[in-house]
Amino acid sequence: MNWYSQSPPNWSGSESYNLYPSFDMTSAQALNSIIDNINNLISILKDPSDNTTLRTDLSTPEYEKMSRHLSEASRALNKIAYDYKVISPGLLTPSILKLEDDIKINTPQTTTLVSSFQDIKEEIKPFMKTKEHKYHNIEPKVDNECINIGNTFKTLEEAADVFEEYARKCGFNICKGNSKRDVYQEFACSARGRVRVRKISDQSKQRNRKSIKKMCKCHVILRKKDDDWVITTRKLNHTHELLSIDEIKKTAKNRFIPDEFKLKAIELHAKGEAPAKIQYEFESELGERCTWSMKDLYNMLYRYKSGN
């Protein structure tokens, strides 16, 4: 419901707000400002891998830009409400906009006064709570002495095996990070980094799988000293939910079929064995070491039959 009045009513009892601060823009400029700021918010917050969710792994510069666009859009909405004498507690939000005269933002349409980044950040915190915040800065309660700073390894392969075993117990996969030949090597959680937007002309080929990237900072860095590799840096905190050992086995990285079992499966299938029976034999023989599923086996046989 909207109220129309020349002067705004007092919605908070004895406490009153100056709902209509001075605006140095027209209604048309305000409308253009709203459109531009909304488009900018979409470009910052939209998750390219899932249209139904918004990004939460914002960097500090992105968070500041988002806050500024929200503030500018709010002031532009207030300007239009003032000009058209539309008064609604749901629209005008003077308590959110703590204006500071010494801060100005330039836009193609107008120059508006906006809240400082810190003020806005504190105001919108309640609206930014997401599932990721629940898991922010988690360090697994798993023995990590095997990857203590100062531990040495003869080869990078040996170090990778140790870190991967630690990761499996914690509930995450690892990947190689930054490196320089014979100088240093980083091993990190596979959720490191942010989602990369890939432009695909044929939308039918766009993958639907959600990205695992969560801006995770868990990593270790090894440096070459004489003939050994020494752990010089480690950070074991995660920004995402960790998986169980059974869930880790089902992740894409671990659902590979070793070559010897690929050849055996192809041979059995050529003799007329059904994929379901072949998978049952593998599971009976390998037990927990059989990390691939029936679907993985079927896809492998299909690709082989298709010549891919």
C-alpha cells in the first residue's frame, strides 16, 4: 500500500527522519542511475554456473562496488519517490543511508553522496548471510603433523601423496597451484580460486554442473633446498563444507577407472557380458578401492564403442 502526501508522516513515533535529503539529479537521471546500478549488481553477483543463485565469494573490491551500487540505487529510488510523492516505509530507507558529505561517487548521470564502505557493510551484513558463511574459516580436526612446516620430502610426488592422504581424511581434494621449476611448488584445495566465466556461442554445450570454486585458501608451499623439498608455508582453513570419506570417493577427480580395469571391462563386454555384471565383479573384487560407479563404467564403454 502507498500513501500520497506533500509531507511524509512520522513512522517511528517520536523519532523523525529527514526522508528527503537534497538531490542534485532529475527523475529521468535517477531512473537511468537505477538501471545502470542494477545492471552492475547483476554483473557482480550473478553466478555464471547457476542462474538460480548469487555469488557469495566476493573479493573486497567487489564487495565495495556492490555496496556503492546499492547505495546509489537506493538514493535514486528515493528521488523518484520524492518527485512523485510516493511514500512507503518499504521503499524509503533513511536508516540505511548514513550520508557523509566528504564522500562522493561520480556516475555518468550524476554525482551523489553515498555512505562509506564500512557504514554500508555493517548495515547490510544481516542480508548477506548464506550457507558459505556457516563454513567460513574451518580448520579440520585431523592430525596434520605430516605436513608441518619444516617437513622435508625427497620428491614432489612424495609430498603430493602425503598432502593428498591428509586431504582425503579431511574431506577435500587437492590440485597443483603456483610453481616455478626447481624453486617452489604449491599444493592447494581444489576449491581454490573463483568461477571462470567461459563464453560459449552454442548455449546447448554450456555445462550445467555447478562450479566447486569457493575462494578457498587452504594450501601448502614447498621450496627446493639442496636435494630436498621443504614445506615453508601452510594454511589449513577452508571456506566451504568438507565431505565425508565416502563422498570424496564419489567426486569426479576420484571416479577414474584404471587402465587395467578399462581393458578388462572392454574385453568382458566384447564377450557379451552386461555392464552391470562387469561392475558387480569389480566391486566384489576391489571393495572400497572401486571408486567408479556403474554410470562411469557405462560411459567409458560407450566412448570406446563410439571410437572417442
